[in-house]
Amino acid sequence: MKADDDHADANILGVSASKLQERQQSPRVWLYLRLARRPSAGDMSRRGLLQRLATSGQARGHLHRISAPLRGDRRFRRYFIAGQINAAGTTMEVGALAFVVLGTGAGAPGIAMVLLANMVAGIVISPLGGVVADRLPRARIIAVVEVVIGLITVTETVLIATGRAAVWNLAALAAANSAAASFSEPARVGLIPAIAPAEQLQEANALVQLSRHVIRTVGPAIGGTIVATAGPAYGVGLNAVSFFASAALIATIHAPRAARRSSSLRADLVEGWSAVRSRPWIWASLIGAAVMVSGWHVGYVHYASRLSKLLLSSSFGTHNGHVGERR
């Protein structure tokens, strides 16, 4: 009889019999199972409801496990909050820059030039950024880079607010921004294992990536609202503030210093290039990423530029992509 009951419980929860005992340790799940086996609860609608309730309890359990690093080391908690502030500001600026470039009359080619400058600078500088991240305190690298990018973004804000923004100076600032970020990203990869508990490293990485995707989805909509109501200078200016706030939080993190390397900077660069060249799967990944990113940029430039022109025309009284007075 008990074997039949256990089999029914396993079907209700949607788990294997071997996992059943673990699930039954939860008083809430145990109560659901007892109710589900009562004769009065035999109709499918009630059993389906109980099954969904049990499943939602499991989902909350997974969320509780993934968020465990935030309840542990406060250094990771500060790093996480700083990253969310940074990502929110960055995603809000994307639409603002598109508005500004279109407002100069440069159109889609102007946006393509700014994006290309950003991408090329990142590709060229990234190998050096990885070598530096293996030699200097990673939290300090990130904090300094955040301040540098914040100053670059302040310069963008001033150019936009004073009407001096042009494709050439926005492209130059985008390249400088990407070059600085090339030192930050490798340091971030190495910093997480140093500030998150070893047994929660997988959850820490999952939490960081999940939150980034959420912000990248919501951020542009918020940025577009700010640009439409207050103007593009405010959208870019808020991004500058986000970098300074992120730098202040990162500066309070004390993490173990990376192991000192005896080889020279040039030798490390050559070693890294040799490692990439000798592994075909890395080349395949790089080529695939280049094709995918390029395709995304083409789609972004084509559709976002047309949408932005429409928004500019309705919100700022533009004509043919130029910002003018509302008629």
C-alpha cells in the first residue's frame, strides 16, 4: 500500500521515486500530498492545482538556492549591487546615443561608425586587459576603470548638452569607453571566485548572468522613456552617475591579490596568443561570435534607426532626422 502511495506522490510532484523522500521533508509539500490523496480531492482540477502549488514551491526553492551568495559574503553582495547599477546605466544610454547620432543627420551609417569604433577597440585591447587582470588587484582595476568610463561619459554628456556632439567625437569616445572596459571584464571574471564561497560559485555566476539579461531587457525601455521626456543628455548623464556609484561600491571590496607572475608582460601576451592559435574550437567560437554580433548590429542599425527617427519626429519635432523645434 505504501509503495502505491509513494508512486502516486512521485507522479503528483513530477519527480522520480528516488527524489521523493527528499521532497517529503518539506512540511508544505507533505501537506499537499496528503490532501491530494484524499478521496474528496479526486477531481483533476484540484489535483492539478495542488501539483502547480507543489511545483511553485520547488521553483521558490531553486530561487532561494541561486540567491544564496547574496546572503553570504557581503563583498559579493556589494559587487552584485554595483554590477546592477552599472548595467542599468549602460543599457539606458544605448537609446540615447542613437537619438543623438540620428539628430546630427548622420543616420544609420553614423550609428554603424560608433558601434564599429566600440567593437574594434575592444577586440584590440582585450588581450592586454586579460594580462593586466592577472597582475594587479582586480577590485582596484574595476574601480579605476569605472571612474575612467564615468569621466568619458561626462564628456559625452557635455557634448550632447552643448550641441557639439558629432559622429567623429562620439565614435572616439565609444572607442575609449570600450578600451577601458577591456581591462574591467577580465578582472570581473577573476574577482567572483575570490569573493564568493567556493561551494556557491556556480550560483554566484548564474545570479550575475541572470540579472544582466533582465536589466538588458528592461533598461532600454527605461532609457527610452527618459530620453523622450527629458532629452538624451539626461539619459547619458545618468549613465555617468551609475559608473561613479558603482566605483564607490567596488572600492570597498577587499579581495586576495592575484598570484604574482614572474614572466614579462610581452611573454604573457605571446603565450595567450599561442594558446588561442593552437585550439581550433576557440577560433570557431570567435568567428561564430563575430558573425552573430555583426548580424545583430546590422539589424539594430536598420530597425532601431527607423524607429528612432519616428520617435524623434513625434517627441522632439524633427525633420529628416534633424532635431528642430516642434511645430
